[in-house]
Amino acid sequence: MERIRLCPIDGPKDDEPVAIPAGAYPPLAVYKVDGKFYVTSNICTHGNAHLTDGYQDGATIECPFHGGAFDIPTGAATTYPCQIALKTYAVTIEDGWVTIDAPGEPEG
Amino acid sequence: MECSINRGPEVINNIAIIGANMAGARAAESLRSAGYDGDIHLIGEEPWRPYERPPLSKEFLWEGGVPSGNFYLHDEHWYAANRVDLRLGVRASAIDLRAGTVTLASGETLQADRILLSTGGAARRLPLPGAEATNVHHLRTLGDATGLAADLRPGAQIVIVGMGVIGAEVAASARRMGCSVTAVEPFAAPMIRALGDRFGAWLGDYHRKQGVRALYGRSVKGLRLSGGRVCAVILDDGEELACDAVVVGIGIVPAVELAKDAGLMLGNGIMVDAQCRTSNPAVFAAGDVADQPDFFGGRVRMETYQNAAEQGAAAAAAMLGQPVEYCRPCWFWSDQYDLNIQVTGRIDAQKQVIMRGRVEDDAFCAFFLSGDLVTGALTANRSADMGVAKRLVERRARVEPARLADPDVPLREILKQSAS
């Protein structure tokens, strides 16, 4: 499986997520929570905000526009007005990089 | 007040929530997530299940009066699945505090060990002959917004009466939709109560640059009718503004009738304490209608999304007898054109103002300090700063003003180092 390198592991700090501009994937956010790395879509499912501009508090990311929030590991919406879960991506650490799997061939 | 609900032992089996809106729905949801197993009646005068009001002045209008995917707070099956008895399109006409009942306009009577009044408010009507014409729009409900959306056609001449949050957002939406917009506002700037003189003036300039003809310091004296519709708005100096439709945004009147008839204590709304409890210990109030203790002392009534959501949840916990201390600084946002404006705490011209970013760039954060205490903040297109600003205000943080003013010092660092 081809992997996409998003950022070196010293990029995201606890409560300081890193924004990855769109490429093979839509804009992504890379977070560090208790030493573990997580990747979600960086676009709030409610407004059009970049979550990396929001306030990360441990495993929660608060949207900068309207105060909604998501659980980072699962992507679940936890606070209004957010209702729709964030897309999350499985992370592999490889050679000091935070990576995710490259998108597969489109089906059909 | 002596009249308390005859509730016997503290076992609560019936809760009536009057107001099927953000505060009411959040209360119902919180009751269930807290494990409350008894009956919940959620009674709404509007015919729609609880929905988001913020889109009504924005996306809902641009999208031709069609609700977006997450417009409703819960899908229609949620209520039955959570055993919430949702009564829509029916007004609660009376509460009887001795009998512990709520009477509906349909004549039905519901038992209630606890009552939550999340009755919100009604858009204040323009007190002029002609204000009931079909092309004069007040904006509070989905029905109001549906009527307004139909009149915001490209090229239509729209007159906005009142440039508070609703007026300013509708002005921006109407421009986006290709309408010609004239706004009349008695104060010297838009949203002046929310933003103060200096930042209100900035926003006024922004609207002007976006093509809004704004008449500040002017007021409306009359409406000229033609064939049942308003064809012109008459100003205090006699000037007439021809129009295809009028949008009135002059605030809300809190819906206190039930509380008043029941003899509950009223102030600027229904008086509650930090447990969201009214002057009757079995009756609670939350949301736009609640006159509550202010974070900074004194009392306040807040017409914000955050307050509706959080006070609704707090009232639910309090109704179940859980310890509750609800007293938060205000926080709200407003989206206009490509601006995201947010305010937390108190915006007070008398205070020291520390800026990050420049007003001229339409991207800034203004902190309001009382000595070294951060009491408020305003951001425009600097939403990343608001997450920290809200916490500085909430925590009554004391900061070094020089560091707050230094753009090279990350705000998170100031929050970490602040004493409170």
C-alpha cells in the first residue's frame, strides 16, 4: 500500500495541530493527543472553517467559527452546532513521518 | 412565593418543556443523557421540530428558502426513539403551579413535576400602520425566513429597518443575492450595542463598501401602502425610500406571558438564579427569555446561540436536582459577507483595548482589559484567536498587557501563563 507523508512527527504538538493543504486528499488536520497521532478532515462539517485554526483541548477540537466540537480519535461531533462526524484517517508512523494510506483506485 | 408544585417525594416523573427550540431540545436531550427515565413533553407553538435559527438570515436565504442538511437539531425519528412527546403547532396557554399542570390551547392538560420555560421571544413588530403588509418581514422563525427568501430577488429594492445583528446579516445576504439595499438605523453605526462605537463604525464602512446605502442616525416614521403592499418607507425627515420589501430587525420581546400569568418574578425576562430556577422552585427558565445572573455581576438576558444551548442543558441538570452553577460570559458570532465576527465578554469603550492585527485589514483581534484582567474580546476574521480569548475571559485571567500586545507571543502561551 502506498503511503502519503503528511508531516514529520515533530510537527504536531499536544494541542497544536498542523494543517495539511489539499493534495491527493482534501485538506487534513494532524493532531497529537497523549503522544498518539490522529488525522481528520480539516474542514468543519458545519461551517467552512479550518479546524486547525480552532482550539484543541486534549482529544477535543473546537471549531473556530461557531464553537462546535469534535472528538479527534473518532471524529464524532460532540458539541452543537456540529452534528455530522468528521472523516478520520488511519495513521501509520513511517521513518519519522505521519503517514496515511494513499486513496485507492476509484471504484466502478 | 408559597405556591410550589405538590411534588411529594423528590421523584420526578413528568417534565414539561415549553418551547421546542434550541434551549428546549437541548434540555430534552440532556435529560435523557443524564438517565432521566420519566415523561418529557416538549411543546412548541411553531409547527416545525427544533431547528437552527442562525442560518435563517444567511444560508437559508441564499439557498432559496430550502433548509440545508443539518438544519434540524434532531432527525424526525429521534423524538420517538428517545420517548420525547413532541407537541408542535400548539401553544401552552397556562401553567398551574399548585396543580402541577400545563394546559395547551387545544384544551389538553399535561401533568408536570417540573416545568422548563424556554419560550424565547417574538420579533418586535414595527409599530406603524402597514407593518402587517405581506412584504414587511420580521425575522425569527422558519416561516418568517421562507417569506423573506421569496422577496429577495435580484434587483429588488430592500429597505432594512434596524442594523442590529439580524439587520446587518440580512443586508449582507440581500447584497449577495443581488438586491439593492438601503438600511435605516437610529444609532450611529450597525451593531453598536454589540460592537461599540469604534468597531461599529468599522462594520458600517464595510457595509458601505459592499454597496449598502446606510442611513445612520435616522428613523422610520411611516410606511406608504399601495395595493396592500408597502411601496415606500418614510423617514423622520420626510425622505421616502421606494422599496419592494422591508426587513425589520428591531430586537425581540421576551415571551413572558405564561410566567407572568403564573405570578413568577419578572425582570427583563423571567428571573432565574444560577440554577436556572425561577421564583417557583419547580419551574425553570432558559434561553432568550431568561433574565439571569451576569458573569460580571448584576443581571443579563442573552439572545445568543451558546446561551440557549448551554442554559437549556444546565436547566435539565438542575431540574434533576444535580448541582448547577450556570453563569457564563456571553459569546456570539455573526457572519456577514466574508467576515466572521465574534465577541466574548464585555466590549466596553472605557476599557484599555489591545489589538492584534489591524482594523484596516479587516482582520484583527481586540482585547478589552480592566487593569490586567481580560474582560472581553472581539475578533474579525481572526477566529483562531477567539478560542484562547474565550478562555481568558471565562477564567478571569490576569495577563501582562505588554505580552498580549506582542504579536510574537503565541496566545496559547499567554493563556498557559495567565494567573486567575
